[in-house]
Amino acid sequence: MPAARIRVNGSVHEVEAGQSLLRALRSLGYYVPALCYDDRIEPQGACRLCVVEVNGRLVASCTTKVEDGMEVLTESERVVQARREVLRLLARGYPRAAYEAEPYKEFHEVLRRYGVEPQGGAARPDLVDNSHPYILVDMNRCIKCFRCVRACEEVQGYFVWRAWNRGGRVMIRPDGPDLAHSSCVSCGLCVDVCPTGALEDRSVVNYGWPERWVETTCPYCGVGCQMLVGVRGGRIVDVRPSRRLDAVNRGNLCVKGRYAWEYVYAPDRVLHPLVRVGGEWRQVSWEEAVQFVASRLKEILAKYGPRAVGVLVSARVTSEEEYLQAKFARVVLGTNNVDSCARVCHEPSAAALEEVLGTGGATNTFDDLDEARTVMLVGSN
């Protein structure tokens, strides 16, 4: 894309022409609030909070494309006044207790920045849905930003969250009697995009908001999805996708990566190596465990030969680790008995991929799918 030169608050910058003005301003380090916008969904311009002054006119920066010669003001008197008016409307009837208890929420941060406080209102019990095992719903805190609706529709394609009624009677509801009995697949994306806490991870409700976030790689499979692990008091309290739109997962996680982490604190989790002695399990050191396995392998190889030994490789490790396991089996143990549970489910697709592309693994990123003229789905429900 060609470059465009724009002036922002008196400073000249060169940015990519044609991109969203909001994205360009944020990339330059300027603060521009937006409650209906998220990098993972199409800009809608509904909340009008991202207004900036461009060449003397107030425009929604999320739906405005960058053009050469723009004169932009992000915090002029007109801009600040417009944002305050929007926030006053959104804060009317909003629960004050939530605003005071959870200052870290995106909506609450914007309210404080512009000096707007919620007026509060009577909470309606019928707007609270406690049915879902991972997600707590409190629509008393919903500001009708429609992020959850559009994220579920545009990114996940499940259409769980829907806007019912029209005008001032609009309510955001799932497509079932409650969230637990809807078509929700527990991806958690709706929680991730919610700016108020109307949709919240149950773990955060139980353990509190994380004191810090640690970026890491999901351990569940070898895909390599990037995620943020929320820690409080030395304990994991939440897991969310990385906000960096990585080529692997683009700010999304599956239900396992997102919610299946409390096994870490399972009371029956094995934390140390165990060796069975006389029918009973005995805790040993790692050195003892490795020596025990090595000695038994040597005994079996000496007595029965390498065909009596097999190696099962986990489907959750990387390709490099799988290669090392196979090399250990063939070079060290001298056996070709190597298998993985991934073979059972992936063998047909691997054969087809190898015949067409020359390798049994996926060779495409999300970006390739966006650029493709045709996408063929086979065996999908």
C-alpha cells in the first residue's frame, strides 16, 4: 500500500494509506477510545467514541480510511465533549458497584479518563445467567456495544449471541434459553472482547483479576497458539489469547487452551515420578526414574530383541520433538515400532496433503485463506 503523510496534533507522520485511521493513530501511540471496535472484527462505527477531528469535521476514526494530507486532532475540545456525551448516555443506569470494584475494565478506564461516573440503577436478577460452567453472564452491565454478537458471528461463525428487539428495547441474548443450553462452544471470545464484564470468565470471579499477564505458548497441541496466562498471588487465575494477532491463532484459542487449565491444581495430579514396587507406587527422584526405565529397556532388548519394544509419541509435542522420539527409537533402541495417536485421526488427511502438496502437514496460514479465491471444505459438519 502507498504511504500517506498526515498531521496529528501538530506532528507529521507517514503511515500506510487506506488503513483504518483508528488503527493508524493507535500504532503511532495516540490514545483513541473505542468500545465497539476490536482488531478481530470489522469496524462498525456504532459507539461513536472513537471520534476525532479531521480537517475540521468530527468523524468516526474506526470507519475512516487514512488519506494523504489529513489534519487530525485526537483530543480537541469538540472531540472531548462528544466523547463525554456518549459516555454519559452509556453510564446512565450502569451499576456503580461494578465501576468501583473493577477499575481495570476497559469501559471503566474510559469513564475515569473523561470524568464520567455511572449513575447506578437497580440490578435485575433476570439479567444474570449463571448456567455456563466457564462464563458468568450479567447483562445489567451490558452497554450494547455488540462486540460479542459480531465476534461470535464474524470470527467464530456460531451466531450464539444475538440482538433481540429494536431501539431502546434491544437485549443481547444467546440463541438458547440460557448460555449453557445454547450453541456456545466455550471459545471465550465473547468474554475477551466484552469491555464491561457483562461476560466474564468464572475463574476471574472466583479468584480475582490477574496481577500480571505472562505471554506463552499453549501446551495442548503442537500448533503453537500464543496466549496470555493471568497470574494472581502466584496462582493461575485466567487464560486469554494473545492480543498480538499472530499468524497461528490471530488472537483466538480453542476451548482446551482457553479453559482446560485447572488440571494444574487438581488434587490427584501426579507431581513426582512414581515407580511400582510390589504392586504399590513409590515416589522416586527423576534420576531414579530414568535409571529404572533405562535398565528395564536394556533387559527387554537383551531378552526379547528390539521388536519387543515400541515407542508411543504424544500428539501434543512439536514436530522437532516427534522427530527426536522417532530417532531415539530407531537409532538407540533399534526398533521401527513408533506410533502416535495423531496417526489415527490424521492419516487420511495427511495422505491427501502429501499427494497434493508434497508434505502431510498444513502449509497455509490464516492470511492465505483470506487471499484465496476459493476454499473447499471436505468432511466438515
